[in-house]
Amino acid sequence: MTSIVDKKSGKGLSDGVVSELAAYFDVKPGHEEELRAALGRFVEVLRASDPAETIKTGLRDSRHVIFDEGRRLLWATTFETDWDPYLEDALLIVGAPHFFDWMQHTSQADVLLQWLEDNGGLDALDKNHPDFEANARKASAGLKKIIQSVQTPAAVYFNPLGVVTMSQIIKGQLLDMAFQQVLDDPAAEEALSHPVLKPLLDLAAS
């Protein structure tokens, strides 16, 4: 079956503003532990990144699952932006060396090495290179092709928070925290008694 490539979700499905990606790799024999360690380094790069930058990419979540007795790997991620800028921005934030770090232990290693060679090698795609951003944007199409070659679209996809973006969720949390501070301040009692604020008070009490 030929998968349709959509501007919003690539080969995956969408629910509201959120799209899914599930890519399945074969793990090189004997590479499970090296792969596991590389995946740990990959996620630590994400954890150490500026939250505002990761949100800007559209990233909602990312997980890697080693299964089938260490022979296969699933990379599952969900995102809010369109497919093309999502992978492009992910490459800009993480840097090609961190993708290569774990993908070299999979069946896509040879294709990945050719992609790196075609784009000037790891140094050209390292975040410390002076032309890194331009190089990464140019190289991103090749990485998208590699990932899509092992991607399987979900049969169905449901996300209960698909109607809101991460920015809206975070803003809602901040507004709730700020409003709770107002509620806790005795000096605000008179102002909060105004009828126009009743909907806010009812929401806070629910």
C-alpha cells in the first residue's frame, strides 16, 4: 500500500493540531546496549534544550522503544507543526551528530552515512560549525526521506488534547496559577465580588 504524504503530518495521521510519526528500525546484531546508551544521550539533549525552543519545533513527545528481544526499534513522536519544518527544526535543535549517534546502530546506518557524506560530514552538521543552520536546513530533506522510508502510519490516531497547542496549554496553566494567587489574596475580595468576574470564579471552583 502506498502511503499518502500530507503537508501537515507527512505519512502519519493527525488529530486536531497534533500529528503522529512511528518509524520502525531493525537493530544491528549485538548493538542493543550501544543503541540504548545512545538513545539516553539523545533524550538528554532534548531535556537540556530551552523549553521555548522545543515548543517552537512543535514537539509534543518523543519515545524510543527497543523490542523483539533487542532486534527492533520504534521511534514514536507527536508534533504540532507541519511535517517539513518539524524535522528541520528538530535537526537544528539536536544536531546531526545526535541523530547519527543512535541511528548508526540500525539498519539505516549505510544510508545515513551516505547522507552525511553528501552533506559535508558530521562536522558540517555539528551545531558548532559556523554554517550549521544553513547546512542543516539543506540536509533536512535527506533525513526526512530516511525516516519516512521506515515509517508506518497509524491505522487510527486519537489525541484528547489535539484541539490545543502546547503554548495554549502552558498559557492556561500560568493563568490558572496567577488567578489562584489573586484568590488567595484577601485584598482582592472586594474586586472579585463584581458580577462580571462570576464566570472566572465559577471556573476556578470547578
